[in-house]
Amino acid sequence: MTDEPIVAIEIGTSKVCAMVGEAHRDDSIMITGVGSCESFGVRKCVITDLGEVGKRVTKAIQGAEESANVEIGKAYLVISGGHIQGVVNRGNVAVADPDRGIGEDDVESVRRIAGALNLTHDRAIMHTITQKFYVDGHGGVVNPRGMKGNVLALDMLVLHGLTNLMSNSVKVAQNVGVEIVDVAFGGLCSALATLTREQKECGALQIDLGGGATSYVAYADSAIALAGSLAVGGDHVTSDISRGLSLSINRAETLKKEAGSAVVDPGSQDRTVTVPEEVGFLRNTVTLHDLDTIIHARMEELLQLIRAELERKNLLHSMGAGVILTGGGARLKGLRDLAERVFGMPCSIGRPRDVSGASSMYEGPEFAALVGMIRYAFRAAKRPARHGGFGGILDALFGRLY
């Protein structure tokens, strides 16, 4: 078990949450406390008001401290957003001593080269993750150490984001007296929380649907083949409903959660929902068919964008374990059926695995990233960092070893 509780913080568009947990050597997580509150001052996962977000972070931390009976001084931060991008970079090195075979120094050299992506001044490397080694041009090598060869190459998945946006998230926590030990991409954390070894070996697509952004991670051949984020989330669906049906944002959000579906039922044209009058908006009667049509259009567009990325990388037929949905958006009625239609494969709602604690509600899909961050922090403590950047040690944590 960890020597002290691990704290994970997520500053989302819809909510700010702090989770306290203990990690065990059998990979299980025990949640001992959670503090959560509505987010304010965040749009599309981008902080627009440091002061207001700081108040929300303080409130979430206080709630976590009270429920876990601990004092929080340091934490790990989950970062998401459409600005986070992934690119595969290949590095090559001449083997220092071909007669002896490929050594640890050769492997470390090719890692450094493959991870050294040339970015514009406003972007920073967040994570580097090993994909495939090549020895003298021959691929499919998992561990090249000891092999004979003249040239060692490596494909590295490099995740990078806008430096200022990531720094602002860290600054908010620091402003309220919390030291940020490390950060990690929310999509990777969600995958770490929910996917099993068998799913990774078979190939799986994890989609984490947040309020302001949607992250995705695809495993193929037991390694991460694709990862990224889109600046589209549940808040965009709410906004579409608000504009399309002349409702306030609050009414649109409530209607989406309580009556909406991502799949349009042809028989819903005669079923209606009455929306009471409120300041600035008249009493309204909405047909479920119109509501679901709006939701369907936005969600299908989002899923099709992710499918296009899989097709571009020739990965669509490598997802033997299907699609796993996490995040608050995963609770949207009909979304699993829509995802099955779009991707042509089975789809399920992902929930954090091997989790215990005072309340089972924290095992829901919306808490996947936080649980994954606690698991990440426990594993990271046992491994030295390989690369610089905001969270470079993910190479070892999310590669073929897990």
C-alpha cells in the first residue's frame, strides 16, 4: 500500500473534483474521500478565470479533506482539452557495438531521439509512449536488448499541448496552496482505470466524454497506437439544445439528462415534455423527437471524427475488445447504441476496475480519470522519469508493460 494517501484533482468544464485514495500492490484502489463542486471559470477545458476556478478547487479540496480526514498539501493533476495532440515520431540510432548486440545505452539513445519532437514555441511535450522497435528495418520487436543489429529504430507516440493552458491549470492549484507533483492526460488516466490487460491485448478504443472535451485512446497489439482529444463535449450538446429549442442552458442540461437520447426513436414524434416558464424564456412544449434529433446530430458527428482518425491510422479493425465509454457523457441514454452503429463493433460503459471505498457512486464512468490518476501516481512512484515535459514518465506506465 502507499505510505500516504494519494490525491488526484481534475478541473473540468462541468465540475471540479478532488479524490483521495490508497493504492495497493495488487493494483486495487481504495477511495477514502471525494470533494466535488460545480465548475465555473472554465470553458472547453480552458481556464478563463483563475480566481473563480481557485475558489472551486479550494471547495473540492476541503470536501475531500473532510471526507477522508486528511490534510491535502500535494496532489496529482488530470489535464484534458482539445489542445492536446498526439503524433508518432520515429528515431534511429547506429548500434554502438553490433558484435555485442543492442545494449541498454542504445535503447536509451533511441528513446531520447524519438521523444525529441520539434514543436512550436507555444507547445510542450506532455508524454512520450513507446510503440514499436525496429532492428535493421524489421518491425514487431518488443524488446530489442541483446539482439544483433546495426540500426535500432523506435516509433514513439508523443503527446503535446499548449504550454500556457497546462501551466494555468497547475498555477490554480499552486495559488490555493497545493503542490502539484505531476500531471497526466485525462484520456490515458481513464484507460488506466478501466481497461484490463486482455482488452489491451485484443485492441480497444477508450473514449472519455467530458463536458468541454472528448479524449480517446486506442490500444493495438498491447500498446497505445493512437491518443488525442477533441474540443467537443457534453456542454456543446447542451448548447445545441438551448439554441435549437429556445431554452435556457440550465433547462437544456436538465432536459438532456432526464429525457434525451443519442438515438432517435421514430415513434417519439407524439411524445412531448413541457418546460416551465422562467425568466427570459416562455413556457415551452418540446417533442422528444426534436430533442433527440439535436443530440444525435452532435454525438454522431463527434464519434465519426474519432472513427476517421482510426481509419486514417488503419486501426479500425484492430479493436477486438470494442469501444469503452467513460466520462460523464457516457451516461447519456442511447450513446452506447449509437457508438456501436458508428464503429461497427461492441460498445460498453467503462467503470474503474478493482475499486473499493465508502461509496459505490465513485465507481461510475465519470470518475475514471481520477481513479486512473491515483493508479498512475502509485506506479510512477516506483519508476524514475525517462523524459522531461509535464508528465514524461508515462512511457513506462502506459507502454507494453501494462
